[in-house]
Amino acid sequence: MDKLLTLFVTFSIGLNSIAQQDGFLNDFVEVKTDSLHFYIYKYVVSDAEFTDFLKITGSQFDPPVKLAWKKRDMPATVTKEQAESYLAFLSDMHLTNFRLPTEIEWELAAKGTSVPRRAKESRCVDCTKPNENGLYGMLGNVWEWTSTPEPERDERYFIIKGGDYQERPKSLSPKTRFAVSKDMEDMSIGFRPVANAQDFETTLHINRANTIVKVLLPNKDITIYKHDMQVEEFNMGYGDTPPESFPISVDEDNHQIIFCCMQNFEFEQDGALEIERVIHIGLPFDFDPSQLSLAKELEQLAKQLMETQNE
């Protein structure tokens, strides 16, 4: 479970190696009902992932609680504050909001989970068979934090779900719950990230768009963001209404990708910094004709990002 170590090293160097994020983002699964739509991590966060976070950020938390059988691919067991600090770090890295699941979301995600016979089957984050949603270790591995408070206790208490490896199998189900203080340190309590569907899908679009840009234009300094693009020395916003062409369009005849269309122009006036928006600046870049399908995919992704922004 060293996939996040690669991600953390990438970010410590810079954000341009976007493709390194794919492994992490691909380890989320979609859960959708009539009223709820979210993405949840396949695994509880591992000891390796959390320890690497502590090293990268220099956080002052104590290392995760060490169980007797603990190894790097075992679940990190942490307080609620430690879990939320890790999630805030992920949110900054991916420019989306990762959080703890609510109790209802957790139960939906746990649907179809088989109860492990004993602890020996659930000693790491991916030792058990996945449930029908593709999630590992939802029951009888470690308890998992939710964001749901326990209304019958004081404000320090929150619901944890799933039961740990010490529980009797017959006591475990998706409804298994317990209320503990958010500062609890001497229980086996882990966590897994969740994101709202629209935020997460936007992140996937941005990640894919940047990966394609690096393939099509490997020697160009171009990065796609949620609301704008950095194209060489230009910061180009998407605008409030669709322009004559969307932010990225493909000229199939000339094999060019055209980046458009609003630039922030900064200047000083009377000692104050002013920003002026210049509309419809088209910057063309040549691409290999054999990669036309990728260029068209990039064009569609940019269109989706703009439409999401204007919803």
C-alpha cells in the first residue's frame, strides 16, 4: 500500500506530474441512490499512508497507534482530529473536498459485506474480499470514524462503524455502531475518505485533462484547473458564458489545439493593482495528427468543466 507515498513525493516536487495521481483517484468507488451520490475510498487509510503524511507535512501528531500485528499495509488507527487533518491535506492536494462519511453513507457503502471469520482474515487494508460496492475491510477490521454525532451524548461523541478485528463475527453487520469521544486513542479506529460526487467527478475531469495535455504537448507549460488554465505565461479564465469556442477547441484541418479565451491582465493604476479581463485570446499549439482522438477528448473535458462551472 505505498501508492500514496508516490503521490506525496510527486506533490513535494511539484504539481506538474499530474498522472501520478491516477492510482489514488482510481481507488474510489461510486455509491449512488435516489437521495445520495458520493465516492468512497476502497480501503481504510493505511499506516503507511498516514505515516507518510506525517513525514511530508511535519505534523505534530503522534504516529498511529501500533497494534501488535501492525505493518505498513495495516489500517492507521487515529483520533478524529488526526483523520480530519489527513483529509484536509488530501483536499489541498487534489483541489476537492475529502471528508469522513456520514453514518448513512457508511452503511450504504457497507452493503453486501461478508463478515470475516476471525482476525486472521482482516489484518491489512485489503486482505478481505471486496463487498458488492468494491470496498475492502468494512466489517471486523477496524472501527471507522463517521462525521455523525451521537445526539444522546455531549458534542465530543461521534459514531464509529464496522467493528474491529476483536469483535465476535455474529455481532457484526452494516448497522453495527458505537459512540466514542473524538479524542479516543486507545481503540482500533480507522477512517476512509469520501467526496461528494460532483466535486470528485470534476477532479477526475481535471486530472484526465492534464494527463492528456502532457501527452499531446509534452514541452509546453500548460495546466488545467477548475475555473481557468495556465497556458505558458497566460492565465486564461473560462468566462461566465460560452464563447464562440469553448476553452479548448480542436482545429482538425490544421492539427492544432486552440486554448481560449479570457486572460487576466494585471496593471497598476494610481498605486493600486487593477485586473482587466481580455476576452477571446486564442493560443494555437500543434499536435501530432495521430493523436486526434486524444485532442477531441481534451476538448470535451474542457467543455464539461465549463458547463459544470456555470451550473
